[in-house]
Amino acid sequence: MTAPVPSGRAPTDRAPTDRDWRIFIPKLVTVIASEGYRFANFRADAVAGLTVAVVAMPLAMAIAIASGVTPDKGLITAIVAGFLISALGGSRFQIGGPTGAFIVVVYGVIAKYGYDGLVLATLMAGVLLIGAGLLRFGTWIKYIPEPVVTGFTAGIAVIIFTSQLRDLFGLDMASPPAEFIAKMSAFWAARDTVSLAAIAVAGGALAAILALRKYAPKIPGFLVAVVGGAVIVALLNLPVETIGSRFGEVPSTLPAPHFPAVTWERIRELVSPALTIAFLAGVESLLSAMVADGMTGRRHRSNCELVAQGIANVASGLFGGISATGAIARTATNIRAGAYSPVAGMLHAVFVLAFMVGLGQLTAHIPLACLAAVLVVVAWNMSEQERFKQLMGGPVGDRVVLLATFLLTVLVDLTVAIEVGIVLGAVIFMHRMAEATALEKGVSLVERDVDDFSRPRNGGDARAHLPHGTELFTLRGPLFFGAASRLNDAFEAAFPPPRAFILRMKDVPMADVSGVGALERFLKRCAGHGTQVVIAEMHPRVRAVLSQMGVFDHHHVLEASTFEAAIAMAAPKIEAAAD
């Protein structure tokens, strides 16, 4: 594929390349150095940091409890890892801390290896993340098929929801087993111990969260539900289990760093959990950074972000926390609250520390049923049910990958699910490539070098015929995960945003759902800048996939059978802009 070359850039104004050491400079440094930092900026960051801290505190405790550890370990993770991720990371607005994606992994590691095993696995994962960043693996996230990410995310959501049934219904039982089937059997065996008081408290907290989200979204629903539930339980003396009754008093200070005992045998048995933690932390953090980019129009540094995530996980483990990564919902909250720089994320950690020191003893009165209601909302947000349904309308191969990853995550193991999903995705992709090569002679995945004398001249000087205000991008090869991400690079290179964007797809033999997803994100970005997209010379098979996925129903896209027709369609948009 070919991308437009940006014009107007001086030869000396060279952007950092993947091999440039500058890609590891934290955003905190570059933002302050290039834009300055005033009191007004600090005030905006302080307001955003406080807003996020109010959301993060109940979430951190709820995630820690669901992960099989005490609530203070979630707070420690939000403080230590959250501060370092913002201070050292490559994303301007990233908020780090414990997330729902880790509940399944952390719970399983603790059940099998104990908390010391989790600490060592987290330290190992941190080292792996630092290495991955230094080796420039950050940009490789684009090669993870979207059905794999959606499948294991939806599977984790199911596991989070089912893990909260004990506290939602107030079941009187020991800690449930980690395996899904055994867990559901244990819940069924304890069905006679259901507590109506716990159901009422959980239902009230859930109703409060949903009502506030709909009618007063600026009010922190999680905090209101948790505090309100604690007050009601205390005033009415309801027989509902609380943090204090199960875990005792919550510490109100950070512990001293502690390094776990390390042996070669211990390292060997924890390699698999460490790889899973590193993979999840890398994927979640970079997905969160991409969401932040989409909301703000900024660009994150993926490899710098991985290094920061690694350092943060090492520090979190040393201080007695759990695994950490970028939190999409908290990052979005940070942006909506008006954050200016990474200082907002650092202040969020400082505010959580202040809450822990000043209000630590009061957290013992929080009902576990309220925290269960918080995690039910988290699980619903993670489930991506609309995206799941959309992918189920895609090609058969993508549906197989999606369902296999989802079911293996729920019924077997997250590590197995990811491995099988990626392998299945690769096999299906190779099959599609073989099929496409057989059907489309001359179109290959890797474009061969052709010099100017042997390259066909038809369309080679297409850019010379473009009217002013129109940009061109030619896709060659399959529209698959990874390839389509170049579209956003092309759009950014065309600055200021063009009035019309012609996308030539003559040499695109096939498309998968990940490629369609990247194309949709590109179309949304164009729409946000008032850029009309014209797709030219699209293969009927590719058009069928786009139509099947609802692209033409949700986006205003013009289609042209030839390049000349595409220019004619773009002309009215240019003329309208000139008027």
C-alpha cells in the first residue's frame, strides 16, 4: 500500500522513527517542554485527577476483593502503579491501576501459587513488558485479531459477573473455586443461604449507579452507591457482610517495599502466568491509549507506554499491590474531566493515597454487596455486547475465532484461549490469503519492489490529477488486522484535513472483521473533520463483507467504479468548501 507524503515539512523537521531514542521520552516531559505548564493547566489537572480518584477508589477495592486479595492491595496498586504509569508513560491521558481484565488471572494465580507467587509473576511480567518496549514490540498490537480481543474480553466479563454471585445474593460459603463449572456448582450448593438483605442492598446500589449514569452522569455513581449503601446498612443494622467483617481493618498507609523469595524452580512454574499478565497489561494499556487518541486526536508512544507499564508492575509488586494496566473507563473519565497533561494521572494517585490515609478506617463499613454491584456494571461495560453481535455477523472464520476464544476463556483458561485464538486467526488468515491468491492473480500480501522503468504507468501519476483539497490513499493487498491501521497514518499525514479523501481499493482482494473495524474508525475520524470519503474500484467480495458488517448503514461513504468517477464525486465537496 502507498501512503501520501506530507507536504510542507522542512527537511530538518524530522519526526522520531521507531529506532530513535526519543520515542522513550515520557509524555510528561515532552508536553511540559513543548507546551509549557501554567497554574491554569495545574488546576485543570487537579480537577480531573480528583474526579478520577473518586471513581477509582471504590473500583480498586472491588477489583482487589474479586481477585482474591484484601481491598488495600487494590488501593496500593492504584497509588503506586497509577502514579508511575502517568509519570513515565507514552500516553498523555492514560490512567493506570487494577482493572477487571486481571481479576481472572490474579484469582487463578493466587489460588494455585499463593500471593507470593502472584508478586513474583507480576515482577516477571514487568520485566517482560520493559523488554517488549525496548525491543519495539509496542506497534505489534495491530496484529492481534479483533475477534480474539473481543472474545477474551467478553469471556472475562462473564467470569467477573459470575464471581460476584456470592456477594450479590449474600451466600454463606467459603471462597468459591476458580474454575467456572466448579464455581457455579458451589453457588448452587449454597442456594439455601441466600440473604434478602444482601439482595436488597446490591439491587439498591445497582439501581443508584444506573440512575445516576442516565440522569446525572457527572455525579460519581460508584462512590454514591458505596457510601449510601454503607450508611443504610449501618443505620438499619442490616445483616450484610462488609469489608471489615470479612477482612478486618483496612491499613491506611503504604507498606515498605518487599522482594519475594526467588528460586529457579519458582521462576519456571510462574513463566506462563507472567506471560499472561504481560500480554494482558500490554494489550489493555495500548487499547486504552488508542481510545484516548481517538477521543483527543493525540498520538501515544506505544513502546514508551510498555516500558512504563513494566516499571509500574514491578513497583506495584514490590509494594504489595497486584497487576496493573491502563484503565479505559478511568482514562475516558480523565479526558472528559478536562485533563491537560499526565500530571492529572499522577494527582489521581496522590488523591487516592490521601483518601486511603484519611478515610482508610471508614472503608471497613462498606458492604460487599455494594462492591459486587459496582463490578456487575464493570462486567457489563467490558462485555462489548454490541461489538460481539456485530462480529457474529461477519465471515464464518471470524465467528469461529470469536466463539472459540470466548468459550475457552470462560470454561478452560485465559492463557489457552488467547493461544488458540491467535493460532486460529493466523490459520484462517493464511487460508484466506491462499484463496485470494488463487482468485486474484498478481495481488500479493507483500508488495514486490518494482523500479520506475518496469512499473506500469496506468494510475502511477494519479496524484497529479487530484483537485486541490482532495487526498488519495491506495490500499494494496488484503484489508486485514494491521494493514488498515495505515489509514489513520495517511489521514494524519494529510494536514490540514482534506475536504475529500479518495480510497482506492482495486488491489484489495478480501477483508476481515479487524480490517473492517479499522476502516470504520478511519471513517468516523473523517466524519469528525468533515471529510467526505469516496471508495473507488472496490472488489464485489470486499463490498459484500463491508455491507454484511453494516459499514454502509452507519457511515456516509460514496462509491465509484473508477478512479475518474471518484474524482468527479469529490469535486462537489471541494466546490462547496470553496464557496
